[in-house]
Amino acid sequence: AYDGNDDNKSFVGAKLADGTIIKGDALLYSCGPWTKFGTMMGVKYHSAIIPTPDVLTQSVFFAGCGDPEVYPRPDKTAYCTGFP
């Protein structure tokens, strides 16, 4: 939702279908590739969930673009992703 005229609009919140406005100073527009709104662009990465014998330390390991990233999780798994 915007406040002001067409020349000077400022964001004030999100307007719901029933007209209710939820005030805020920022909006995160998040959607998946199935959306029909806008064009989705990006780079495809591969990922896997690897079982671990113990809960690993809650650290994230990565070195840079294209290198594998490892995200230990509290359920004795690690989420691994990387550029093909």
C-alpha cells in the first residue's frame, strides 16, 4: 500500500484483499518458480540432505561461488548445496 499522490508515493504497508492495511516499512516479495507474477531469473543449484552420525556444530561452511556449501541442522542431517 502506498501513501501520497502518483508523483510522491511512499510505502506504508501491505493491503490485503479485504482492504485492510498492515503497516510496515519494508516488503519482502518471495515466491517460487511456479508463480505467474513477474519473471524469475537465477542460477540452478543442486542440493542434498545428508544424514550425519551426530548433530554437527551449527556453522555454515562455504568458500565462494561454485564451492559446496554445508549447513548442519539440529536433526542429525546436513543440507549441502553447490553450483553444478
